[in-house]
Amino acid sequence: MAQHKVNYTQSGGLPVALTSIDKIVNWGRSNSIWALTYGLACCGIEMMASGASRYDFDRFGTIFRASPRQADVMIVAGTLTKKHAEFIKRLYDQMTEPRWVISMGSCANTGGMFNTYATVQGVDRVIPVDLYLPGCAPRPETLQYGVMLLQQKIRANKASRAQVAKRLM
Amino acid sequence: MAQIKNRLTPFFENITFDREDNEMILNFGPQHPSAHGQLRLILHLQQEEIVKAHPDIGYLHRGMEKMAENMIYNEFMPTTDRMDYIASSSNNYGFALAVEKLIGLEVPRRAKVIRMMLLEINRLMSHLFWLATTALDIGAMTIFLFAFREREYLMDILEGYCGARLTHAAIRIGGVPLDIQDSFITQLRVFLDKLPQNIKDYEDLLDSNRIWLMRMEEVGVISKEMALSWGCTGPMLRASGVKWDIRKEEPYELYDEVEFNVPWSDKGDNFARYRMYMEEMRESAKILYQTITMYQKCVKDGQTELMAHSPKYISAPKLDIMTQNYSLMQHFVLVTQGMRPPVGEVYIPTESPKGELGFYINSQGGPYPYRLKLRTPSFWHTGILTDLLPGHYIPDVVSIIGTTNIVFGEVDR
Amino acid sequence: MRVYKPKDNVQKKAYYSDRFFISPQVPKFDVESDEVFAKDLEAIKAKFEVKEAYIQVEQMVVFINPEDNFKVLELLKNDLEYTQLSEMSAIDWLADKQGFEIFYQMLSMNKRKRLRIKMFIKNGEAVNSVEKLFRSADWSEREMFDMFGIEANNHPFMKRILMPYDWKGHPLLKTYPLEGDEFAAWYEVDKIFGKEARDIIGPELRDTAKVDRYDSDRFVRLGHEVPKGTTITGNEPKVEQNYQEEDGVFLVKKLNKKDSVIVTDPQR
């Protein structure tokens, strides 16, 4: 665990900054990734732990929202079963664009150890996924690293151009 | 924004109004932040009052019983972790004990003490997690942060022991794989010494809190008959006036050697259950102090064995495998083909943090169980919502689900 | 010629069994050896036909006729203080005996005893529901119906509980493969996108041992990351992990690891 010193008023040269629209939009998007609480199974507990005291997700602007309409990223934490599959699709469709999906843990990536009749073999069969996190269950550090990678991905986008909707089919 | 094409017809909307008798049907879940997982409730409402509740489960059904029929016994051990993932070791233990009873093994004393430590740490973790999430559902964010802080310390200790935070697989059939690490007891002592003050902090915040009392007291009353009839166990049953703790009544491991009380209440409401969890945390701490003494006595007496000696079923210690030919052969057979327990069946209950966790194993002498039934407490604690919720109001649903302490890995298996 | 594989039990089988290996038995004891159980068995025997009874691993097992199940459980509950039905389910014996074995696991808190009532039903027969005696049987019987297809008479809501209502097949039957049948494999695709999407989405990858030759290139190597497309030698130097781009990020200062304090004692 590490403590970092951050001086917010000094760091970026506030209060006056000149920049492009791209940068400011991406700055806003990448630093306020609101996540949909999608705790399905064990990984959901680690997702809660990363939101709780020690790992404190709020530092990165990641706040868990219970409504898909307010969320930017869906962290699919846990096993997706065939019975549940239609609901994840429904909730994904309800999210506003731009939207991203993090598939957290082996079960969400590939079905993991549950190679059975009742488990969807990877959420990417149902919704498009941006980031796969390995582990069973991934540690909160992994999730934090994943969110940082997602921030990089968002910053690489052209914000001025309308985003093409990701499609499975 | 264009929606991705799909076939999902809007067959169920969240709320249906068009009933003549003014009855409203409300769909709750399956992905609701305070449903503790994937519980879907279909509630029939008259105004704000629930007249009929229909819990719909199975959204986390992963086919564990089927997996068990296709796995050798040791292979199934990590799968049990994912049942009650708040307290994984208690599932490992339940399964290990059932197989040990099936093949008639006696576990060395030192392993038993370590197992008891793991079990009680898991109980503490589970209860702290319960407190955190229930308090969060009711709106007490502070308690959530406090309880998670304590839980992380326990996770550090367990991580030092088995390397995993959540899914431990820390118990093997026939004993435990490792001795506890050097810092285990020091860390545990530091934690236990602070625990009473921590519990007192939670109680100071909650016990006299008007909102907490209003959401908890006289809400969700389960009568004794109802609890027995629905197969409730653990804190749910003890809060309804039945003093039944498997650790006390049918002692396994060394629970007959430690002193602890079984808290119980005859109120049966949410508040009684909340008190039950708080008192059980204190009792767990008491047991942990005693296990530390027992462990130190084991070290003093020179009991170093951690796995039972039974060449037919359990691999020999690593040193023997590396040096003796027969042990290596036996190990190879046990790993590739698996152990073949005797023909017979066994049902072994253990007291997991949620209640009675039982494993029914039917063995036909093969390396795979012929049938393995997981008796998980949460399954019936969810079922009782059918009878419990009618007569309550919508806000009570959240607090009742909270105090039943259900985990969906266990309910759906 | 293909090796014939029996279809009545498609579960995993031991690939090697010693022909001369005779499996030992878990010891069964006479019921007379335990006073409490002996009395209980007497009470059951007085009214019902008991096919077999013994004690195994400290619990009594009683075999009864399937049509008596409600009355036996009523007797146990009302007269013999077995107040809780801990568990009930079935065992599939279709391949060997053309039927199911159903067990009721009972608990008496006053006597501190556990007892198992077992009965055998033929394939296609239904059992009497004990839901009126023990509410817990409500869900257990639904689960049994879901998993085995055994129906319970007089049950108020005999529907699937764990699988979706439109599911086909009963998963815990020995004839049902672990990885599911054709219907199970395409269930979510058919339901969400329709059958015509099967070709686009493709079949499930069920082979856990399958290795894609691109996987090793694309797999994330924490701390040893390489750009996409480069050949991997295995001796990549450790890459300093950067959470930001090289030229920094707008308004956010780049992290300087030297300024960080590593906390060693989390309980400080």
C-alpha cells in the first residue's frame, strides 16, 4: 500500500488552462467513470471492497451507481448464468453512450471454472466488452489497474467525433 | 442513440397498474443493489403494503451439484469456495468433514486447532460483512466503511496464510496443507484486542439510533414455529427463540473443549437478529483467544502433523513423496485417479456463519461422488420471505432481506 | 469402429478401475445399538411397513414405502419430536434400477438426533407433497422437480425454481451432460438475438485445454507488457508500470513513485 502526496492546486497549473475540446472532454470522461453496481457473485464482494475503506475508489472519480441511466461503465463482477443473460443485455441497452464494459474475473471472461450447462461462457457472447480482468477473484488492485487502463483507453478516443456504437452483431 | 438489435420484448415492465382491484405488481431485482445478489422478488402491493411475495431465485445457479458428480473429491474443494463466498473456509471445512466422516479419518490435533481458527476468522469476516452491507442498505454509510476496515485486517491475516483474499481453499480433506505463518498469532492478537472496542463503536452508533431502531424493531418477526417449519438455522433460528447451535449441541472438531456462549433471543424481529450477529462476534473472539492457547500448547507438545495419515486416501507429506518410491506412486494415483471412498452415504451438518451447512454425499465406491447434495442455509432463509414479507411495507423489504443474511452463491449453488 | 458409449449415464467415469478392487463399505450398525433410534423405529414400525433400517455414521436410515411418506413424516413431526426437515432431494438410479431414491433428512432438536427417511419410486411416478407439514419442502420439492422431473402431488406451485421456466431438460439426471445439451448451449443467444444470430456469435468454447496460438501474444503480461504483434522471447525486461501516458495527462500531475510512502503495517 502506498501513500502519495498530491498538490491539486499546483499540479496542473490551475486555475487557467488552454486546451482542446478533445482533451477537456476526455479529461472529464476519464476522471469521472461512474460504475454500475453489477455484483453478480464472488467478484462483486471484491468490487465492494474496492469501493470501501482501504481501496477507496472515490479517489479516482469512480462512484458506484445503482441505475444504468447514470452509469458510464458496467463492471460485470461474477458469473453470468443463462437465466440472467437477458437482464444484462437489458441493462446494457439502458446505459447511455458512451459506455464501457469491464469483465471482471474468470467467470465473466470465459465462464471460468463453471464449465456447466447453466453458465454463459463469457459475457462477450451477450454484450461487447472493453477490458478483461483475469483472476478468481481479482484483487481490488487489479480492478483499480483495470479502471486506469480504461481511463487510458478513453483518453485515446476522439471526443469530438460521435462514437460508433459497439456491436456484437 | 441506437439500441443494439435484440429480441427482448418488453414483456415485463417494472410496474403494472391495470389491475381492477388496485393491486400493483412490483418487480424487485434480479439486479438490485440491496438484494444482496441476484434475488428477484415479485411483490403484489395494496398501496404500500405487500400482500403477496414471490421470491424468484436461480439467477446464480451454476450447477455445482452436477459439477461434483464429474469431479474427484479433491478437485471439488475449490468449487465449494464459491458457494458462500463471504466465508469460504467454512464451506471447505463442511465438505472436508463430510468426506472424512465417509472414509473414517481422524485429523491430527494441530490441524484441528488451525481449522478452528480459520472457521472463527471466517465467521467474524462474514458477520462484519453482514453488518457492513445491511447498514449500507439501511443508510448507515459509516458502518459500512468501519466494518470493511476491520474485515480487511482479517483478510490480511488469511492472505498471509493461504494467499487468497476471498476464495481460500485453505482446508484439505484430512487436515490443512500448511502451518500458520509466524505473524499469524501476533496479527490476530492485535486484531482481537481491538475488536471489543470496534464492536462497541458500531453499537454506539446503531443501538440508540432512532432510524436504525425504527427500521429494525418489530419488523420481520419470525415466530418459532415458522422458523422451524421453514428449516431456518443459525442466527435466524436463534433469534426466534430456539437455542440451537451445532457447535454446542453436536460438537465437531474441538468445539467441546472451548468455552463460549450461544446467544439467543425470543423476539424474532430484525433487531434480535442484528443483536445475534453482534454477540456472535464477541463469542468468536472468545473462541479465537482459546484456540491461540491451544495452538501454543500443540507447539509445546511437539505435535507437528498437519495431515491425517491414511495412504489409501490422503497423499503422504511432501518429504515422503520426494524420498520414498511407494509414497510417490500413491500420490500419483491419488492425483490422477482420485481417492475412492467406501460405498455408503453420509450427511454431515456444520455451523457455518449463516446456519446449518450440510453435505450429503452418496458414494458408490468410485472416484466421483454418485450424488452430492449441498444443504445450504441461505436457500431456506430466502424461501421464508414468501411467508415473511406479506403484511410489511416496501421499505421493510430491504431491511428484512438484509437481516436474513443470504448469499446467492449459496442459495442457487 | 467407434467404441459404444452407454447413453443412460453420461457423467464422467473413472478411466481406469482395477478389476479385482472391491470397495469397502461404510459400516452399518444395527438400530438396536442406539436406544433413542430403537424407540423411534418401533413407533414407525407399529404403523407402517419398514423395508430396511440401519445406523450409518451416527444417523438412522429408514426405508419406507413411497405412499406412506406424508404419514411417516407426520408421525415423526407430531409424536417423535423430529421438528425440522433439514433437506430433501432425490438420487437418480434410472440406469440401474429404473427409478429414483428420495431422501428426507430430519432433525430432532430435543433428542439431538438426525434421521433419514428414504424411499424408492419408479420412473414417472409422483410423490406426495409434505409441504403441509414442513414449509421448507415447498422449495425443496420444486427444486427436485426442476432437477429431476419428479412431481409432487398437492403442491401449491409446482414450477421450476432454479432454471428458467422455459428450460428444457432436467439437469441433475444422469442422462444430462455436464456441459448441457444443444438447447442449453444456445439458450441465451436464441432468447436475446434469435436463432439467426447463431452463425455470427458462434459456438461456445467449452474445451478448457484449448490454446489459441495468438493467446500467448495477446495475453496480458503484468509488468512485462509488450506491444501488440511483437514476438515474445520470454526475456522481456520488467516494464515500469505507468498508469498515464508518457507526456502526462491534462490537469493531472504524473505520479512520481519516489514521492510515495510505502505503508508496511496496515494496522497502523
